[in-house]
Amino acid sequence: MKELVSILDGNTFLVSDNSGDIEPSLDFPTGLFSFDTRHLSTWLLTLDGERLHALSVDTAESFRTRFFLVPGEPTHYLDAKVSVIRSRAIGGSFVEELTLLNHSGEEMEFVVHLDMAADFADLFEIKHVRHKQGHTSATVGDDELRLTYRREGFHRETVISTSAPAHIEVSGMTYQIRVGPHGGWTTRLHVSTVVHGARGEDIRANLPRYGGSRNPDAIRAEHAELVARAPKLGCDCQPLAGAYRQSLHDLAALRYESITLGVRLVAAGLPWFMTLFGRDSIITSLQVVPFLPELIPPTLMMLAGLQGHRIDDFRDEEPGKILHELRYGETAGFEEQPHSPYYGSADSTPLFVILLDEYERWTGNDKLVRGLEAQARAALTWIDTYGDLLGTGYLWYQTRNPDTGLANQCWKDSWDAISYRDGRFPGFPRATCELQGYAYDAKVRGARLAREFWGDPAYADRLEREAAELKMRFNRDFWIPEREYYALALDADGQQVDALTSNIGHLLWSGIVDESRAGRIAEHLLGPRLFSGWGVRTLANDQGRYNPVGYHVGTVWPFDNSIIAWGLWRYGFRREAGQICDGMLAASRFFGGRLPEAFAGYERTLTDYPVEYPTACSPQAWSAGTPLLLLRVILGLEPQGDHLIIDPAVPEGMGRVELLDIPGRWGHVDALGRSRGPHEHPRGR
């Protein structure tokens, strides 16, 4: 697998090979991207016509990296008389400083050349190859190269300038240089990405933190500010400490400013998902709310502001529905893709209500709960109307847009994710089990909000009654008695889709599982068919479509495991919850503390390390949120009114775990792991 190096600042990011070069690719998003458009597709350095090879790559910070390079093949490095250092940083724009060092005792001449090009590909055009409909041009100035793309009102530019004299052509820049003995030469290249609006200005220019370019010191200070606001972790477990620290830095790096409202949001994941998602953004928020609650209101407000209000088959939009994905690129703008925004997820709507309630429980911010009452009510109404496609009291999905809409609209949204045990596919619509759990939880939480904040006890009573009926009906229709687990889904005929999957762990988190059956669910989750030793697989290894490197059919997803651990804790399975936490944290060591989107589902006994999934996003928001939620489970933190319940689920051998300065209602909290049993911490005054 080709080694790639990425740097990012929000949804502006750059992906290159390990020598810093970018070559045109329609297989993987290498290049410089901003707001879903590739502004550099070629950035290729040669010295006297030769490619350079990396001796070392410094990737200590998410927005900056440094490559130490030499010419020639690896076997000839000992004879290198010259080396090159590429120092680069990203912050709205992209800056690269090239330094050539002459290590010989004689003056030498060199030809340094950079091939440059921009194909202005939309991210969707990289996933699904299309021919560009617009016109690309290149203009040479005195010290710059301007690359332009126009398609009617869609206008993007890349402007590349240099600090050293160069011969500039439409295909790149060439430097003829002379360097004295043991001397050096440097040039600074600045690459601006321009997103033109209707009046010709960069539409990001008025965003509070953009301004065209952000220097590394400002970005570093911004990251440090977020990390400083998070609770302070003290523990004896180095993997936990490392994962917690890395997660905070990744969440800081993934923040970007929305063009729509100008608020700071967290992008879902590099490279494919550098934008707002309903499901991903909500689940990330649920993971981080005890630690970084200030990240939540912008997400809730943005999702509420873009809540569906009409029937739109192309976008899968319906009144009350929360969006799935918002894109800014060409294919969305010209409606070749429905992502402007797209509403093709059945779970983001109940999850919206769940997050609103969870946020208030941690922070006591009733102003937000009262302000979003209409949107929360609309979401709850959607569950019982448009969401119940067959009128059976369950939450179903089927796209209104068979051409470009998503077939599967649950979190496992790849085409082959939902199947019977023998590998056959059910028809549509489909009602997956975790959707019913989310709907149940949304009704329970919505009832609390209605009674305590909206002044509507009759509505609260109705929601509680509907939740109880849903729980009873679900435990009757989804339970498979002969296998003692819940079906993955119901098909359109009401028959059970009987695959054994990780989805049953989400049911524990939602609270829809009958108490008498919870123990058997815990046994399945930690049994050899689902649990790999590193984590719970998405699909059990004896099912028809199982594939340890299949996206949703056998891989291990960290976020999925964090929800499962939370669910196990909720039902009192502390040891099992700790086992999930232990496996995830052990895996994190092999990824430098940064858990990826997913990794392979191979049995832990086969390898001494978790096997990488080849195209996993990293960093990814809900994977970055995973160590935070695992820490919440380990410490057993749960808000109940004005009290914080502390009921630990610390894995054996983890030792001391303590968290200080938990934000929200409780002020300064010292929550120790194994050294204390369950107790309450009263609300701080």
C-alpha cells in the first residue's frame, strides 16, 4: 500500500506521497483540496531531471510537515552530494519552502523544477470518474502562475507565487541556480485556493477565521486553546493517555468554518468526508459532549437550520428530516449529485433529538432546548409519518432517488451492508434494528424535554406511551428465539433479516432491549463470532457475506465499538464494557494513538497488530471521539439531574484513571477509576 502523507486545516487539506509529490489520481484523493474541489492535482519536484526520495518525514503537527530528500535510488544515498528539505504548512492556503543544500566543497549548478497543474476535480469525480464540463486555463504572470476553472457561475482558481526568480510556464516553474560550497538556496512558494462567489469575491473572505491564509502559529494556538479547555486526564495507561491527547488534537484540526452560517463545525473525516454530516456529526457530538460541550451548539444549530421542509425526491428531503450530507463542490452545484444538502439517512433525525437532550443533561443549557423546540418536534413527527413508510410503527428507509440516492440509509450505508445470514439481500424498504432503538430513545428523551422545558405534559405522556409500545413490539418482532439475538432488520414483508451484526450493541445503548435478553446480547458481542480481540466486528465471521476487509461486512469500526461499550455499561455489564475499551486502546497504540475509520476484522491471535483497512479515513471525527467516549465508560460518568454518577468500568490492569475540570454543571470533579466504587458528585455551586 502506497504511503501517503496528509496535512489539514479544517476542510482544506493536502495529500501527497512520502516525498511530498502529488501526481494526478482518479483512484484516491491526492492533491490540495478546499471545499470539495481539488486545487492542485500535480506538484512534482525534480532536481536535474531526477525524482527525489525521502530519508525522513516529520509529521509532528497536523497542519505542517517536513520532508528530507535526496536524489537518486535508495542504494546510492551514501554518495549524495546534495539534499533538499521541503517544509510545508496549510492554513486556508498552502505554503512550501524549498531549501537545497550543497554538501560538496565546490560550487555547483542545479536545475530545480516543479510540475504544477490543477484539474479542479470534485471529490465525487474522483470516486466516480466523469469528464469535466467546464473550461480550464492557465495564465503566467511576473512571479506567479494562475490556474482557472469556469463552468457557468462556478468559478475556482489556484494562484501559485514564488519568492525566487523562476522561469514560469503554464506547466510549472524552473529555477536555474548556482550554490556555493556547503551553501544553500531557498524559495518560498505560496498557493492560494480561491472559491469565487457571484460577485467575483472569495466567498470565504468574510469568515471570521479565514482571511485567505492562517499562519502556523495562529493554528497552533487555536489547537492549544481547544486542548486546554478539555478536562485534564491523569492515568497510568499510556495508550489511553496517548489516544486522548491525539483525539483532542484531531478534533481541533478537523474544525472548519461553514460558508452557510459562518460557524465552526467538525468535518467528518479525511479525505472523503471533509464536510458536515448529520449522523457522523451527531455521534461525534455525543462522544465529546462531556469533554468539549462548546462544539455541540453550532452543530445542532446548523442541522436545525437546514432541516427538511418539503418533499424533494432528488434530495430525499422530507419535512422534519435532518440532513445526511452537505457538499460545496461542482457536482452538487449543478445537481449531478443531490448533496446540496442531501437527506438520505434514516437515523440522523432521531439522533438529533437524542443529542439535544444529552447536551442539556450535561450542560444545563435549557436556552438551546427551548430555542429548538419546533425543530425537535418536527423531527419526532417525521419518525411517525414519513419515517414509517409502511405504517407498521417502525422506522423504515427507501430512497426516493434510485439514480443517485443512497440505497442503504442506516450507518452501514454501503450497498452490501444489509443481508440475511446466508448472504442474500432483502428488498426495500428496510427497517434495521438500531433505527428502532434510536426512535425509542428519541421518544423517551423527547418526553423529558416536553415535560421539563416545553410545558407540554400531554405530549410527554403520549411520547412515553409510544416509546413503551415500540419497545414491546420490537422485542416481539425482531427477536430470533432459536438464535437468541435481534435480527439485523425486517424486510418489506415483515420477515426477519437474520444476520448477526454489531448493530445489536446499539440496541443496548438505546435502552430498547428487554432486561431479560441483555445478558445474551452481551455474550454475543464478546463471543468469538463477533469479537476479534481488538473489537467487535460489523458482521459475525460465520455469516454469508463476512469479509474481514469488507467495509461494513467484517471490519472493526472504533466508533461502533464506543457505542457498544456505552450500551454494555448502561445495562450493567462493566467487565464486558471494559473489555471493549481495552481492545480499542490496545489497537490505538499501533496507529500512533489515532484510531482510523475502520480496520480489518482478523482474529487478534493471527497478528500482533491490527491490520489496516486500505482506504480508511484518518483522522476521522467519530474515530477521534472514540477514546473520549471510552474514557467516559471507563470512569462510568452519567449525568442524573444535578448529580454526576460515577460508576467505573475500568479494565483489569489499567490502574489509576482520573479526570479533572469536567465542564458543564459540576465544576472541578476528581473522578477516580479503580480506587473508588460507585458514588455521586453533586452539582457544583
